[in-house]
Amino acid sequence: MRLLMVEDEKYMAEAVAQVLKKNNYTVDLAYNGEDGLDCGLSGIYDIIILDIMLPKMDGINILKELRKNGIETPVILLTARGEIEDKVRGLDSGADDYLAKPFHIDELLARLRALGRRKAKSLINDGILSYGDIKLNLHTLQLECGSKEAVLTLKESQLLELLIKRNGIIVSKDNIIEKLWGYDTDAEENRVEIYISLLRKKLAQLDSRVYIQTIRGAGYVLKTAKDGQ
Ligand code: CA
């Protein structure tokens, strides 16, 4: 699981990140609100741990901005102890859980496991992503369009999942590399192009109206052709 922690108290953030890494999480840190929002918008995280009081942009506004942009990544908000108002505002803004600071690391680990389980469960119940005329089953990697179907490879499925979840927002090649191969990778941009082309072929085989548009210098975006086009 890949986590993003947005927390301006660097020393605390790094200490928490170390423990999380020992517990087999991959952790990226952002130390201010703007960087946190940029990272969150990449859509590559499984859970975001978000402090409320942050320089440049506060946690509640980051959360609102993420949800507005279709990013449904589960969010744990970090609130100062007893700030009931923060909790209410946070939950209203689409947070999945909150934790009062200072917290014990075991408490955070327990919340992360619970959110991870909840996410896994919702995927089992509802592991089908739809966009336009296609349906992608995240468990069987089957892609359906009307009565036709094709089976995707894991990487093709991960790529299509990312494009669908971004819902009309451009996905950069860097985002795709991070999602499919992780940050510590020497994967090059031409590998992204290969997978985009494989995915385009499968969409064409299914006669889907959904297509991947290349935005030169920016990335890719999923679109669906309108009637008569
Ligand atoms: Ca803070």
C-alpha cells in the first residue's frame, strides 16, 4: 500500500514514516498544503494521512479540492486534540476517519488496517469500474463492452483503472510510471507509450466508443466519442 502523509512538522512526519515503512507501507511525505494537494491529485495513493493545520493550504481545503477533482482516496485527518469542529468539518468534507494529535503510532496503524480492509471489502462488493460503454472488472481483469470482452494484463488494467478514476483529468506519464512501476524505478516513458498502445488496441477490438487521447507534452486523458463522431 502506498501512503501519502501531508504534515508540516517534519521531525514527527519522518518518525511516523519510518515506523510505517517498517510495517511494509510505502510512504511519501509532503510538508506543505500545496505539495500535498499536487501529490494527492496524482491519484496513485491508497490512503492519505492529512494534517489540518498546514502552511500554504489547510487540510480541509486540500480534501475538498481532491473530492472535487474526483479523487476518492481514503483520507485520515489529523486534528489537534479536542477540536470537535475540525472533526465535523472534516467528515463533512469527505474524510474517512480522523485521529487526534498527539496520537500513538499503534493507533494510526490500527486505523490504516481498518481503512485498508474497508477498501478491500468495497472492491470485492463493487470491483467493477465503469466508464462510457466499458466495464472493467478489477478482480478478473476482464474488460467488457456490450457483448464483447477482452482480458487485460495486470499493468493494462492498472493503467485503465488510473485513467477511469481520474475521470476526464489528464494523467501524466510520470503519474503512470509511479502507479505501474513505483517511484524507485528506471522505467522509461516509452514503456508508458507501449502500454497505452496495447490498451488502445483492446479498446478498438471491443468496438468501444471510449478512447485514449494524447495531450502533447502533458499526458493522456480518457474520452468517449459522442454519437455521430
Ligand atoms: Ca500542522
